[in-house]
Amino acid sequence: MARDPVPPSLPRARMSLRPWPLLLVGLGLTVTGLLLSATALTPLRVIALGAGLITTGAAVTRRLRSATQEVEERVESAGMLALAAFVALLAYLGLDPAWDSGQMFLGVLIAVALGGAVLVLLPGLARRIVLSLLVVFHFGGMLTAITAVDPPNGSAPWLSMQLWASVYRPYLSFMYLANAYHFYSPDPGPPTLLWFRIQYDDGTYRWYLVPDRDRSPIGLHYQRMLALTESTNNNFVPRLPFTAAEKTQFEEQTHQAYNHDTWEEIFHRRQLGATMTNPPIELVEDMAPNIQYREPQDLPKKLIASYARYVANNAPPADNPAAKVESVKVYRLLHRLIRPDEMARRVSPVERTMYLPYYQGKFNAEGKLLDPTDPFLYWYLPIVIVPKNYPAPGSAIRVMVPAPPDGKLLDALQIHAGDVATVPSTEHKVP
């Protein structure tokens, strides 16, 4: 026994790269980041948490690549995955509640790690069956995203609608596959843009467009940025707010308070708002109210507030270096697709009237909505050709009829933003 050859010791550097030491390093870094959450050292906390997650991921990767299919090996791999889920849980607890996107990502990461631990324990045949079902589920989601959109003059299949509403919507939304595959459906619809009017405390202002053709180095960059703005173009409240009678009935039947302004209050504010601008921004006569008023649900509202906060903190510098951002007005615009008759008349695809703006609110630098009772909040601001004598009696705003040949441009977006009262030409470089 004394003469048996002694196995060579592994170099220290190689030992440090073994899965379990790596995992323990990742655990230590994550615990450090969690402890730093009680301090004001936010950059160090983020670095520690990020480094802990990356190190833990590297340890799991090395383990899964080197482990065999023996039962003992699979049990050890499952234990490592479970511990990796615990590391992700610690990182989740180390994030501020306001970092909801990071918490959502870590929540999914925890679920994936725990599911992976169960998957590793399964025999080979059962594992292949489960993985095959997951692949089928994924491609079924892609097919559902494509077929759940109503075709022109028709309705989407009943099964696709049920799968979208009851099964696939959270998964496809998290993976951001819904909008990408809706693009291949019939009539994908106009793209969505976000325009931000940045007001400085010295009275000056600047516009920030997302996406912006002038700031996009190539066309593909502009196209990819549309994915950011499309996140605000879904999940609208499916109906107008309750009327006063509906509010009373709702509260009597459910014994819950309806914490929202009634439709009469919102509509009355909008009518008063029309008298506060020069020229007045009246309601569109031939457009239904549920098209002119589009209130987002909670998720798009949070996204819009987050975008406003980002723009306020990364705004282009003012002419006066000492000026600070006072507020940010946000406008969501649909860029209407050009029609064949307009193309035949050589109308520019970026002509001003191609844009349909909806006001999303005025925010401070922290992303807080400053005036929830703004008369124009979530209302359509028409950019249309109106009769030359507008706003004289009988010269209403209409969008469903041909524009008067001798009319003038009414740009309600710029009027509301406070830039100018009129624009001299219908061919205008945005904004």
C-alpha cells in the first residue's frame, strides 16, 4: 500500500474552476450583494449580485457538461441546480422592489432551475419525452401567436383565441414572441412610435423620438427599436370607463369602490380642454369615442412611466448647461400605413397627417404622472386638414372624408405641446 502510486494533485487554478467551488463563490458574492441592499452602495450591490449570478451559471454549465448519466451523478447535478435556484432567490431578495423587470427575470430563472433539477433526475427516456413536449409547446405558442389575430373581414379560429387567452399569453409575452409573430399575420397594423417633449427649467425644450430615423445608423436599427415602442400598443382597457349609472350599479352589486373617474367626468374635461387652446382642439366629429379615447392598462402605463424616467435622466443637454429637466410629455403615435391612392398622388409616407398621436401624460424626472386629470390624457390629438375657416361654426374636424383642397393643417399635437399654434405646410419634418 505504501508503494501505490500517488495520484497527481490538480493544479490550484484548475481546482478553483471545478463546479462546486465556483458555485460557492457565486453564493458568497450573491450573499454579499444581499447584505449591501441595506446600504446606499447600489453600484457595488449590482456588481456583486451580477457577478454571483454569472459565476453560479458558469458552475452549473460546467457541471452539466461534465456529469455522466449515472444515478449518483444526476442526483448531484439536481442538487447543484436546486442550490443555483436558491442563489437566484437571494439575488431576487437583493433587488429593490422598483426593479420589477429584474425581479420578473429572476423569478423565471428560479422556476427554470427548479424545473431543470426535476428534469435531470428523470430517466433518459422520460427526459426526452418531456423535452419533446416542451419543444411542441413552444412551437404551438408560435402558431397561436400567428393565428390569434383576426384576418380581414373575419375572425380568428376559436381554438387559437382560447389558447392565447388561457395558456400562451404570459409565456409569449415574457419571451417577447407575440408581436414578432403577429407581424406575419394578416394586416399587422401600423407601427407605434413614442415622442417625448422634454421641458427644461429655463423655459427651453427639446424633442426625443423613439425610434428616430436621424439617429438610426441603418434601417434595421430603426426597425428593431420599434419592438420597444410596440410594448405600449397593447393591453388597452377593452371598454370606455363606467358611466355614473354603471358605477353606482357596480358598487351596489360588488360592495367595492370604483376608483376611476366616470365617463361623464372624463368627457366633460375633454370638452373644457378644447376651449383652453388656440385654436381649439375639438373632438373629431366622425370618429367614435372609444377610438378617440384609448386608456392603457396598468402594464403599458408602467412602461410609459419608465420610458419617461429614462428620457428625463438621459435627455439631450439643454443649450444652458445649468438647466435641468422639469418635465417630460409623452405622446404615443400610430404611423398610419400609406394607401394606394395616396401613393399614386405621391404623398410622402412621413407626411405629417400620417401620424395619429395619443397623449400619455406629463411626467417628472422620477417618472411620476403629474396631472392625472389632464383634459387630454389618453385622448387622440388629430393632425388633419381642416376647412380654411376653422374653428368657425360648421367647420368641424373630420377624418373620414376627403380633406378640403383649400384647407389648412391643424396640428393638435404641436398645439397641445405648446410649440406653435399652426404649421405652414403639410409636408413637415417630424416632430
